[in-house]
Amino acid sequence: MRHLRHPAWLLAVALAGSPLSAGLAAAAEIGPFVVLSYNVENWLITDRTVKNRHVASAPKPESEKDAVVGVIAAHHPDVLGIVEMGGRGDLEDLRSRLKARGLDYPDVEWHQGLDQDRHVALLSRFPIVERNSQDQVGFNLDGKPEGIQRGILDVTIEPAPGYRVRLIGLHLKSRRKVADVDETALRAKEAWFVRQYVDAIVARDPKTRVLLYGDLNDTKEQYPIREILGSRRAPGRLTDIPVEDSRGERWTHYFKTADEYARIDFFMASPALLPQINRSKQGVDDSPQWSDASDHRAIFLTINPAGK
């Protein structure tokens, strides 16, 4: 049986660890830096199709791993948010491959949600100074114990003394139909709890710079996205950052079965961070190897602490 934490405890943790406000001198110590969010499509051992043949319990093929590393290396992110990562060993595999390409990430966050196979993770060139990730966030759904399947990744990085950004990584329940739960209802409930979590953080300190990233498995007009963004009156209201590729297209995922392209990967920023996002240096990766790497395209943005 899964042991789920009580929602009241969740909000108490959300209130902890709020970052200090930064002065102008601290902001001037660091230039712009890049954050990249990427669903790397099952970087883990699972059943998969390889060369049109079903293979049981197989790792992600080397060709796909190489393509993922190529996509990431092309953008040289300072902070890398990862979705659909396997165990800690899988994350170290990616980290070592990136290091071989000249991308060194000394600080790492990986956490175990209710889903035992797929995880949200983060690699950072900057120090992680606070860790508030929520591994098991529990609630009832139709009278049954459920929870946020991949938890809530929550870390604070400090690119320069006194300048902090709180990163929240998510991977909401997939749209794939399952027998034991209504996946739409579960994703909606996950989104509601994320909204309470963000509200609690920003209510504690409105100056907290929050960047939420990840695969939310819904499009912007659907309830989960609207709920996470929050109402105009919500203390933790977030702003969607709609990034585009070189052709002005925003889709981030190709669902082959339905032959459907959609934007389901997002960046969302709190009011305190929004002025420091450089809208001219953000985008969706459209490199030739994107489809060799994953069914998702990486998204990236630039944060300028000086706000210029």
C-alpha cells in the first residue's frame, strides 16, 4: 500500500525555505543564463519497440540517447529540467554523457514519486541551496487513495550570492487510458494540488522568483493548465511563457498514434521572475535530430538577473 502524505503537511513544507530577496549588486554579478526543459522519452528500462520489433525490458537505444545529448548540447543550458528519467543510475548516465560534451552539472536533484519508473529530475551548473521536493503528495479520488504520480520537484538555485530562483518541475498524469483510474480526473486533481502549493510559496514571500517547468500533458485551454496558472486574484498567479521554434510554431509533442501535434510542455513564471525573462532568447528546439531523440521537443528560455 502506498503511504501518502497529508495535504496540510504539504502546504507546511511549501511555506518553508522561501529565498531571500536579492540586491542590485548581486544581480550584476551574473549574466543571463539558460534553462532548458525536456521530456527525454523513457530514459529507462521498459518495454519498447526497437526497429519495428517489440523488446521487453530494454534500455533507451544508444542512437536515441546520442540524439538527446545532441539536442541538449546545442543549447548549452545552465539548468536542465528533465522529464521521464529512470533511476539514479540513468540520470548519472545522462550526466556523464553531457560532461563528455563539455557540459558539467555538479548539482543534481532526483526524487521518487508514486510512479516507480518515471521521474522528474534537474541538473544545475549553479548551487542548489534548498531542496523541498515532494515525493508523495496524497489525496482521495473517487474514494480511493491516489496522489501526484511523479511528485513535485522543488529546488532553489543560487546563480549569484543573494540571487535565487525556485524551480518547480512537474510531469502530470499522461493522457494514456488506464484501467484503474480516470486519467483526466487524476490530472485535474494533481493540478489543483500544484496550485495550492504555488499559492503557499508566494503567499509566504511575494518576491519569490518561481519558474515552473515540465510536461503537463494538456493543452493551454484545458482545466489543469488554467488551474496551475491560477486566477488573476491568486497570490501565486503564474504567467505562461509561450516559446516558439524558428518557424513560429509552438508544438512540443508529437503523438504518433493520433498523428497529433500539441503544446503540452510549459514554462510558467511568477510575477517576481517575469521581468527578468529575456523574451528574445527563448524557443522550442527544432534541430533535425529532435524526432530521433524523443517524442517531445525541448523548450528553453533565458533569465537575465539584471532584468535587461
